[in-house]
Amino acid sequence: MISRPVSAAPWRGGVAVLCFALLALARTASGALPSPEPPAALELRVDQALSRAVAHLWRSQQKDHWEEKVPGAAARDFGGRTALCVYALLTAGESYQDARLAACIDWLCHQKMTGVYARSLRVMALSSLPRKPG
């Protein structure tokens, strides 16, 4: 098995894991996944977990993005972390009109992304926005 150094995979950080967990929690909250727990108790726990995850993402935001400077070949994924965070926040019910999120969306729209990972996540994030009439 070939192993890559952690620095070569910027998506392996805690923010990415949190985003995927947030997306899973949002699916659970929507009733997409069954649970043996009573609905009211599960709903309360999921809402609390979503609130904590959203708060953590906002605390870890760097002005208008969530990126870290990545040297070398991993730079092709630049923008992917921000796109994933935007997608997770929108899925969790955050408003695209929130000034913090609007700045990130604008940042995403103005980045030249080369990697498939980053570009794919940007498409997912932007496709979560409401369509403009006309």
C-alpha cells in the first residue's frame, strides 16, 4: 500500500471530518435515516450536535474562507475545504444571505481551481443555492 504524508492531503483535517459529520447529521434530522431512539430524543440530540458543528465551523473560518496554504501537488485541492464548509453550512440550514457565508460564496466564485476535488465540491456548494428567477 502506498501512503501519502498527511500534508499532501489537506482534506484529511478536522474541518473536513466535521463537515461530513454535519452533512450526515442533517440527513438524520431530515428523517432520511432510521433510528431506534425515540424521535423527540433523537431530534434534540441531532439539533444540539448540528449547533455545535456549525458553531465550530464559524469559529474556524478565516475571513472569507477555510483554506490553509498547501505546498506542492496538494495545492491542486485549494478551495475544496471552503467549498465543503459552505456546502455543509447550507445543508445544515444556514442562510446564504448571512454576511459571513455570502463572503465565502463570493470567494468561491472568484477562485481559479484546478483539482477535481475542489471543483466538484464548489459545484455541490453552489448548486445548493436558490436559483435566481429568469
